[in-house]
Amino acid sequence: MRAQKRLALYSMPKIIDRQQRRVAISVEYDGSGYRGWQMQTHGTPVVQTKIEQALSKIAAENISVTCSGRTDSGVHASSQICHFDTHAIRDPYNWVMGVNSQLPDDISISWASEVDPAFHARFGALSRQYIYLIKCSWLRSALLKNVVTISHKGLDPQLMAVAGRSLIGTYDFNAFRSAQCQANTSVRSVTRLSVHHHDQLIAVHVEANGFLQHMVRNIVGVLMAIGAKEEPISWAEHVLLSKDRSEGGVTAPSHGLYFLGPTYCDSYNLPNTVRIPQIARDILRTDPLECGT
């Protein structure tokens, strides 16, 4: 009964007109229970379906969303930016509160904003950011099992930072994408690859103009092997230049990965599109490790 009252409050048709408008939203989700963002087979639990169902109820019409970047099974997001077109008129507060009232506890939207019709969540993105969290411990953690990757090996974050430096720039990242990746080109421009260390936690922060399927997880897999001193620092560059996925290491698990969000031109006047999840805020306040000379 309460859910029905909340739906009536937020979705009652204040105004429906013939003119379509474009709305952008920021979506946060725990990806543990989902097979990624986008539907692959009918009935597969994905985030996109939950968002579109909730929006459709509040808009009182069928809604389809376009996201800034698809995430894989088990990957989290603190600010997945989406846009959709609608005839419904709702203020930002009613979009946020109404949609959240229809979403499961592991998905929410943090803001909504009407945008220029030319805005495109995917093609308008200038860059995208991810963070990967690793806890070095010989004990497994029941509370952290879905939010960080536990490494039972001792990792040297300084070695990881030095190795990561060789991956900054515009390169062919074919060696770091999955065999199922359907991107037309594997050339990407990585503008940031920093490693942070605090207590038992290591964070790898990556920013690029775009990412290939499994690209960040494959990069982290290489860096972890170097941090464990199983491979030399030069191995990261060797894998990159090989352009051969078989030269790389193990793909890091999905649950340590967070999509922080994309960046856009200031002219769109959007709210904050990159958000740091609470679990990563303290470690990202630390200075990135120096790479030396």
C-alpha cells in the first residue's frame, strides 16, 4: 500500500505534452547481483532493465535509456550517466524520488537534470574513469567479499605504479581486451593511471577517452603480477607492445572494479558526473605513488 501511494505521488501526470525533452540521470549500483548493465539474453538480471522499468512507471510511458559506458557482470558504478527522451514533465526532485521508490536497494539515482537535446551520454563523453580496489590480506573477508578484491599475495604498490606509467598515452590496447570485445578499434588514450596505497588497501585509478571490454581488469591483472614480483616492471610494456591478449596475465575479478563516471563539456552545465564511492574516498585523498625517474 505504501509503495502504491509513493508511486501515485511521484508519477501522477502533472503535464504530458507532445514535445519531447531529454533528461540526464546519474545511476549508482552495486553490480554484485547483476550480469552487467545491458541485457544480453531474455530474463538475465541487468541494471538497464531495472532503470527503464522504474523510469517508465514514473513517466507513465515507455522509456529507453542510453548509458555512458556499459559495465560487465559484477562491476559497480558510482555515477553511470544516462539520458532518455520523454514527453513527461517532472522536476528533478520528483524524477529522483519517484524512480528511487521503484528501484531495488542495490540501484539508485543521485540526480536528474533536463539537458540540451544534443546531449548524448555515450558519444558526448570526453573521458571515463574507473578505480580498482585491492586489499592485501592473508585472511578472506566476509564483509568485503563483493566490494574489493582480496589478494593473499604481498603486493608492492610502488612497482605497480612504475609499471603503470608505461601504459599512459595513446596506444593499441589489443593485448588488454577480452576475446569477446566488439570494438572496431583497440586504440585508446589513457590520460591517468595512478596507484594509491593506504594501510592494506591499494587503489588503481584509470582515466581514458574510452575503454575496451575487460581493459581495466586486464591492466590490473598485469600490475598485480608485477606487484607480487612474479613479473618484472618491464612486463607491462611488453604486453602492451605485443598487442596479443595471450601475452597478458589473469583478468582481475570484477567485484573490485568501480565505474566512477564520465566527463563532459562544461557547456552542458551538468551536476557532478564523476563520483567517488565512499569506500574509496580516503585512499584517493592520499597522493599517488611516485614513479621515480
